[in-house]
Amino acid sequence: MISTRFTDLFGVEHPIVCGGLTGVGTAELISGVAEAGALGFLTALTQPTPEALAREIARCREMTDRPFGVNLTILPTLAPVPYEEYRSAIIESGIQIVETAGSNPAEHVAAFKDAGVKVIHKAVAVRHALKAQALGVDAVSIDGFECAGHPGNDDIPGLILIPAAARKLDIPIIASGGFATGDGLAAALALGACAINMGTRFVASAEAPVHQNVKNQIVANDERATQLVFREFDNTARVARNSISEEIVTRSQRPGAVFDDVAELASGNRGRTRVLEQGHVEDGLWWAGQAQGLIESVETCHDIVHGIVTDAEKTIDRLTHLRG
């Protein structure tokens, strides 16, 4: 058993988080994470409406009586998103822990705190983490350059970013980006974090609601099998390397390129339908981090979490024995 400020604050057994995963963070996966003793987050915007989110929260509660939360990611979109209504659905459903990400969460943090909800905010830079702390969040998830999704444009890896954040923040830190093993958990704790966040590792789990081809591809991929896209449009994202991501890079680097030049290939609906649902791993954009190089098998959430904690305890013991 590894107890930290994180496990004490959020009432979970293990210092492991499955943060918001677009298109993947549904009741099947998040209940599995919760049953394993870790903290998982349903993704609010994976559900088409606030009412659907309320139903998904209720469905997850039918599958586990352990703590879980909801992720609310605030990003610019072509169609307006009723964020206030999603926020109300979260509060009215009795959720006690929320993960915010994306744009400045000030309005939402204030509302959640007024409702007695604990808030974790995802940040990709120390300066953003400090701002979130000033807003009153309870913890920060700090995303290193290795992560899937949006790592920002500073290109700072976790080995630097985690201790840099730990030196300046007073609230608990969750280390994110590149984590998939017990050694990684032990290292994060040594660097000043109180927990680790894993996305790609939980996509390669038995409970993840994605096609088996995707899970098998994550296992087959190595640490080089990711691609940075959208950097030219000031919206850097790390995805799995495939023919679609490489074509997006080629088009984006042409003189005068604009996002419309890649929009068809980058469509989130295309990635969810053709890749996550149908298993055509070369036919759409899908999220994956460099941690692919550390993932050797598809396992249940229980086996993933307990294997990582057991290995971390062994690593800590081994390092302790080096003294003297």
C-alpha cells in the first residue's frame, strides 16, 4: 500500500488516476478503474448532452460504489458547448471530484467549490499550474511533453516539469505523461508528485470501450510511434503515428497552410468511428502517448493498477536498500 496526500485527500486506495479520455472515458472503463482502487474520470463531453451525462454517471454508480469523478474540458469549438448545463449535471448528480482541463477554468472552479466539489486541474506548464492553485483547485495534474493529447508548446518533459512544479506548488501534484509502470510511479513520487495519471495505459485495458485492434496496436507500438500534429496552428497535439497523422503533418507544413487543409483528416468523429469503433487504426486520428513503448500487454484495470503498485513498492524497497 502506498499512501500519499493524494490518496488521503480523494479517498482512494492507490495513487493512480485515469484522467479524462475523449471517446473512451465511459462507465465501462471508469468503473473498472474505480473497482481497482484508483481514481477515474468520466469525460463529460463524450456524452452528447448534459442529460446523457447524468445518465452515464448513474450507470457508472450501478457498476461501482467506489469514488470516481467527471472531466470537464473547456476548449474552443465550432459549435457552442453548453458548459454551464454540463456543470449543473455534474453537481446535481452528486459528483464530488471534477477534473478540469483546457482553457481557464475560473468560472467552473468557483461554481464547483461553492457546491463542495473537489477540483483537479490539468496544466502543461508551471505558470498555468500556479494560476490554477490561485483559483483554489485542490490538486494539479501536470502534463509533461510525453503525454497524449495536448502537451502545449513548451516541450518540457516530465523529468524537469514535475520537480519544477513541486518546488513552487503547495497543493498535491499528479504527474502525467509517459507513465505506465511501477518504476514510473516510484520515480514520480521521488520527483515530488503524489500520484500518476495514465491515459494510454488504460486505453490498452480489457474494459476500455475501443476496438481490440487499437489495444493491440498500442502494445505493438514503441516509444517512437507517436506524431506531433497541429503545431503550425498553435494547437500542438500528440497522437499515434499512422498514415493519417503523417499526411496531416505533410499538409500542415505547406506554405500558407490553414487548419481547413487538414480538417477532414483530423475530424474527431472520423477517429472515433473508423478507429475506436471499427478498428481501422490507419484510417483516422487517435490519441496515444510515448508510454506506448512501455506497454507490453492488454490487461484488466485491476491487474494494471495492482501490478503497478506492487512493482512500485519493490522499486522503493530496492532503492531504500541502496543506503549504506
